[in-house]
Amino acid sequence: MPAMTEDIIWNAADDDHPARRASQRSYAAVAKKDLAQWLTVYAEDAVLEDPVGPSMFDPEGKGHHGHAGISAFFEKAIAPIESFEFTINDSFANPGSNTCANIGRIKTTFPDGSHTTTDLIMVYVVGEDGRVLSMKAFWEPERTMASFTPA
């Protein structure tokens, strides 16, 4: 099991599956808001969809492509946030596969102390080198915004 921190709580199955480990590295980099570290988790031609489909971060719903697209997403969706708290309650990674699906919740706290909670499923596909080729986060922006709690 990875070291648990106040920002990442892993209540799920855990082993040395490459997609599961990549997801954990991704959460750690986001929690630290470290773009350089986050990009090391992703292949140069990776596609990130967070959330899947059209959203305030991706109006056309085509995903963020390559390190340039992922960096732009980071600047828009991650950099302005004060803190992230990840709680992963389940993780499915079939041995011999290159994919895992994590079920969890992310608490997002804004600089003024207000926050939202996002319940979601995140699916990671990794390449031979263990870097993420595809990440799809399934969540509903309206549900997240309904959870908005003022400071």
C-alpha cells in the first residue's frame, strides 16, 4: 500500500499493478500541484478526459492531447485550486492487463476556503513503460457544483 497522506487516502485493493501505481503517482503530483512531476506520469501522446464529454474544461469534449494539452488543462483546472483531497474507495486492476478503474471522491478546496466534492470513476490505461496513455474521469459537473459549500 502506498504511504497515505492527508491528501490521499487509499482504502482500495492495492498491489504492484502498473496502471494502479500510475494512478497513485498522478494523485500525488496533483495533490502537490506539481505539473512537472505530473507530466512524468503521462506519455507524450497521452489523452486526458476529465470529465469525459463536454465540460467547462473541454467544451468540445475531445479530451486534452499530449503534454501541451495536459499542461493547459493543469493551468485551467488544477493550478487555481488551493488543495485536493483524494479518497479512493475501490480499485479494479485485472492482473496481466494495462488498465485500472478507481472509484473515489475528490474534495476540491478553493483559495477562499469554499469547496466541492466530486464522486467519480477514473480509468487509467498505461503503456509498456508504465506511463499513462489514457485517463478518463467519469463524473458529472452539475453534481459536483451542487455540492458547493461556501467558506
